[in-house]
Amino acid sequence: MEDGNEISQRNLGLSYKDGDGIKKDFKKAYYWFRKALENGNEKAIGNLADCYYYGREIKRNFKKAVLFYKKLADKKDPDAQLSLGVCYYNGTGVRRNYKKAVYWYRKAIKQGEDQAMYNLGLCYLDGDGVEENEETGIQWIKKATKAGDEYAKRKLKKLKRRKTNK
């Protein structure tokens, strides 16, 4: 396995991360994701980014997480684009920049990422990185709801309740 197939190495990392058929071990998951990447498995980049972002059993490093997310985001990975948008929105590993967050949310949306729709809707509601526009914000949240995003469903209910209480 050490010099083996990079797909198997990543899958072993996923098994260790999730405890799928094996005892959860985030250090071993990190090790196998690293091996998979060294052997050419590009998907392992996202797994390593998550390891650094969440800091499970390895030292949390938001800057490294952002670097890995950026590599994948540039390759049009919608999950990485969403994660990079979240990092810019929260100022995690990078300087807070709402306009860059919106940029990455839009990129992810083009590929159907429902959570990015929800996040963009919130940006419009609050005027973060875009001109505040409640109608546009609600439209994006509705789109996210239709795509199945649970956070969007809850937010839409809150917004409806708020309107009826006015």
C-alpha cells in the first residue's frame, strides 16, 4: 500500500477518517491522504485541506487549508470553491474579504452547489460583498431550498415568520 495505488491510498484515508470498517484514526487518515497526493491523487487535496481546517489530530492550520482549497477551487471543484468562499467570508486563514467570498460562492453556484446559494443569499440580505437587496437574498435562499439545503429551509421559515410579525 505504501507504494501502491493512489486511489486505494485515498480510500484508506477516507476509511480512517470516517471509521468505515476500521477504527477512526485521523492521524492515519492524514497520512494516507498525504501519500495519495504524493502519488498523484488530486482529490486528496480537499481531504488534506479539511484536515488542516478542522485540525483533527494534526495541528490546525487555516493558511494551509486555504492553500489546498485554492488549488482545488482553481480546478473548478465546487466544494473547494464553497470552502474558500467561507474562509474569505469569515477571515479564516486569509484576510476577511466579502467580495472574494461572493466571487467564490458564485463559482460554486455555477456548478450547482446549494450551500453556496444559501451563503450568497445571506450576503445579499446583509449587504456583505454586494449591495444589500432583501429580494435577491430571498431568491437565492429559495433556490438553495429547492436544491435541498436544510439551512436555507430554516432561514426561509424565519424570514416568513419575521414578515408576518411586522
